[in-house]
Amino acid sequence: MVLYNEMLHLRMQPTEVTYNSLLQCLSTRKDFYQDAFNILEKMKDDGFAPDVYTLTLLLKTAGRGGDAKTGEL
């Protein structure tokens, strides 16, 4: 999240690739579960709709976080 915050500080606009790359990193650890869903909200706020890759990453994140309910969505 440090690099993401640095991007914003430098007034660099994240892209869909930026968000998906960040989600890829966050999906590998269950302790970043909530951060991943916060990034999803920021992604949508910036006008990017989640694609199949984004949703696959979120499904992986939900599984690692033990959240079967979110995985059903």
C-alpha cells in the first residue's frame, strides 16, 4: 500500500492494471483481506469496473480470508 499511496501523493492516476496488480499482491495474504476490498471500492470510485480477472483475485482473497459468504457472490 506504500507504493499506491506514493503514487497518489505524486498525483499519478492509478489504472485498471495498477488496481489489479495491487489486488494480486493483496490476495496472497489473508491479513490483507480488508485492504483488498478497500482497493476494490477505490477502483470503482475511479470509474473502473471489475473484470473477470479482478473478480478472480477477490475470490482468491475471500478464500484466503475464510470468507465463504463473499465467495458466493
